[in-house]
Amino acid sequence: MRKLFSVIKYAFILIVILLFATKKPNPTQPIPSVKFTAEVFASQADEKQVYNLDIRELEKVQSEVTKDGNDISGFPIDILHLCGKKVKLTGYLLIPYDAYLSDGSLDNFALGKNAYGCPCCNWGSSPPPTIFNVVFITMKDGQKLKPPFTPLVEVTGVFYAQKEYFTDDQGKKRLAGLFFIQDAEAKKKKKLF
């Protein structure tokens, strides 16, 4: 009797699994579309989770950026997924002219894929960065990156991907930035990985 009950129980479970596995979608019901925007991904942010972001991966957007306008929906899903979320990123400090003024502390700076920047230092011999491998950093209120600067900097903050433009001297609209980290904390590093 027990064996018969066990066989019937397992047969029932198998039938239920097969029914769900073979169920075909209803062609009359529309498939819901999902619009990938920075706001959608930011709404799904987990404040405790910190995602590692490899700066070299950002170049994947290069083919999509040639399209004019503010639309970023064609960016790779793994980059869009990080919008509005806390990330940790290590890159080479691109020293702005401001660093040579006043006390030299920076509350805004950029990190690039390659070491390039300081004409006075012994680092910066790589080709110049492109808009596709640069991340613009804004530090948390009251925090600054202080000299002496090291080539590598690790930042942790909220990541955004968006197209920002400027108008050049000839009145032509040019892409100024794609990747941003806000409310960042920074620390100097000696090695990339």
C-alpha cells in the first residue's frame, strides 16, 4: 500500500511539472516591454550592495554613443544595471589643472583607463583617454582627495551613465561625458588589482 501511494505521489508531481513545462504562451496576450532607463535601474538599487566595476568594460558603449540624443537604452545591460547603484572602481587619476591651484585638494576629478595626465610626474605616458573610458567623480560633501597624488585611485560611490554635451567654439554640440560617480569616497592605491 505504501509503495502504491509513493508511486501515485511521484506520478502526480511529474504530471504537474510536465503541464507547466509544456504550457505555451498565449499569442493573443501582448508581451510586456521593459524600458531600460537610469531611473528604472536606480529604483531597484540595494543601498548595502557594492558592485565592482572594471573601467575597461565601459568601452563597450562606443558603438551606441554615435547615435545623437540622450538615449542610453542601447547601452549594454550590465552597464545599465549599475545605474543608480553603489560601485567600486579603480582607475588612473587624470589630474586637472585645479590640482595645481590653492591647496591642491580635489573634490571633482576624473579616472581613466590609462595613466595619462601629470606633465611634472613620472606617470602618464599612455595614449590620451577617450570619453568611453573616463569616469567623472564627484566626492561626498566635505571630502577631498589630497596630494600627494598617486596614479591609481579607488572610488566607491553611486554610478550613473548619461550623455552630457557641451558646445564648442564653432557652435557644434560635442559629447562631454558618459559615466559619472557621485557621493564618492576615494583612496589611493598602489596596484590596479
